[in-house]
Amino acid sequence: MGACAVLLAALLLALAAQYIAVGNEPFLTSYQGQFQSYVIPATTNIQQSLVKANLASYVKLVVPCNADAYQSASVPSQGVFRTELTQIMTQLAAFLSSSGAPFVVNIYPFLSLYQSSDFPQDYAFFEGSTHPVVDGPNTYYNAFDGNFDTLVAALGKIGYGQLPIAIGEVGWPTEGAPSANLTAARAFNQGLMNRVMNNKGTPLRPGVPPADVYLFSLFDEEQKSILPGNFERHWGIFSFDGQAKYPLNLGLGNAVLKNAKEVPYLPSRWCIANPVQNLDNVANHIKLACSMADCTRLDYGGSCYGIGEKANVSYAFNSYYQQQKQDAKSCDFDGLGMITYLDPSMGECRFLVGIDDSKSSAVASCGCGCGVCCGVWVLFFSVFMYLRMMGSV
């Protein structure tokens, strides 16, 4: 094996990595089948590489699927894969079964609620619902169980009803939509954790919880596409600076998440709109600032929505200023901006102070090219954090 293969093998074994994902949600309806023909050949090729590296018995290949790969006319027991996917799903299930890997699916009750005004809000959570789904002898009180069992039924109809299922992504955002907030995110994620830890399973798989559950996500992603909605940047259980957004018990003996310590913040200063300047010509500056930095908290469903026109300008200016590591020139905006040492945060709207990443040598010291090495470290840091949260390391 080459040096990179040796490094990869060593990291996989040291961190007890369980899975390698071949793509992510390649069967989305919106892709119109453009990736279908690549999935099985790619999976086969990578599996052969794992065999050659003597890793096939330690690391399993999976193909995370979106829940739109299957459907039901009314109740979970009628679940089937989309007609055009029946053949490839049968091939994928056969591969997963032969290699001892689970079927991985991403389930998002939040999206069901977000996309449909008719979706019962309490059905998205785990506290019970006034709109349960009755399916013969089984009753479903939450969307997660209903969605999971729809997949169980679909797998059964292609002959793989006992194939283990893992949840590749599940979570709730804290910004970007009326139903995306700290209270809802905490309620959903804690309800999910409680349900997973009690090993109750679902009506079609009683006493058999998912093989694994990966909470999405560890941190917010301020550069992520917001095409589906502003909430896409706010799934993290931690904010960008490693501070827990809300208490969450992961069942590891600690009642709450632990905050990052000794965070190297930039100095406590902010960029705001100059109060003595006319802001009639500020539109292009806001457009520039928000094209580079994240301003989604200013929109409907965000924690800074409705703070006022001048405060909106200040928030946009400051977001760009912090993103530019407080470069004085980045707060000029043709004289419309000014630096202040008084925190302009108001209510739930927090004006952020950036992080001085020059004080961290972890990335800068990557010796084999950050295009490869640092990407691998980011991947395995994520795996490591998950295993730590699940108590495996």
C-alpha cells in the first residue's frame, strides 16, 4: 500500500471507524436519476480496495439514502421503494446484506413539518401526538417511528426485511424557520436520545433500535447552501465557537454537553452602522457583506429578525467584519461603518465575535498537504466525536 493508504488504514483502525459512505443521498428525486448508474460500480470498486487493504471486516461501505427513496400511500406497512429504484435498491440491499453493513437512511421530521402546513406539529416530536397514525394493530405517535417503519416495510417487499438500519442523519435546526429554534431543537434531540437509549424499537421492529444513530450536526455550517432554506446553516448542537446551544443529555453520565474551553476569540470589538451617516446607499454594501458572511439570522425565523433597519445593517457589517478577522478596512463600507467596543447585541440577537485561528497550529502544521491530510483529519475528527458521544472510545 502507498503512504496515504497506510495512513488511512491506521486512522480507520485507531478510531474504530465503522462506515465509509459512498456518496450521500444519490437517489434524491431532484437528481432525476443522474447518479443511479454509478452507485453500485463505485461501491464495488471501493469494497475491493478495502479487501486489498485488509479492512473489509472492520469498515463497512454504506450508501446513505434520503427518505424520499421510499413512500407509502397512507400507512407505514404499505411502504415501498420508488418504482424506478426497486432494482437498484434490491442490488444495494443484497450488497449490504452480504457485507454485514446496515441500510443507512437520513430521517428529518423537521423537513416534513417545514414543507407542509398540514403536518401535525406534535407528530414531529416524541412526546406523543393528538394525531397518531393507526396502521392495523400498530399506532404511531411520532414521525420518526413512522418513517423508519415505512423503510422496514419497503425492505421487506424486496426480500430484505431483516436488514439492519442505521440513521445517517437526524436532527433539528435552531434558526432559519418559525419551527427552528432552541426550544424545539432541544425537545426533538433529547426526545430522540431518550428513545434510542431505551431500546424500545418501533412497532415493526420492537426491541430492535437502529444499528447506529448519527445526530446532525456537531457545529453550524455558515457557508452551507441555503437553497432549501436558511435553516441549513443552523443544525449544530454547538455554535461555531464550540459552545453548547442548549442542555442535551447524551446518556454518558454527563447531564449536559461540555463547552469548549480557552477559545481564542478575537478582541471584543464590533463593526456597526455609523449613526451619523445617511444609509440610503447601503444596499450594495449589505449585499457584499452577506454574500461573504452569514446573515440568515436577520430573516424570518431567525433570532435577529425584526431588530430594525439600522440594526440589520450593523449585523451585516459586523458579520463581514468578523469573517475578515476584524481587518479595519472591512468595516469601512465607504464611511458607513464604524468600530465599537460596546457589544451591540440585543435580546436573543447576538452580535458575534470571531475566532483568532492564527493561535491554533493544528491545521497549519498539516505536513502532507491540506487538500488530503486535513480533509482526512476533519473526517476522522467527526467520527471520533461521534464515538466519544456514544461512549465507544
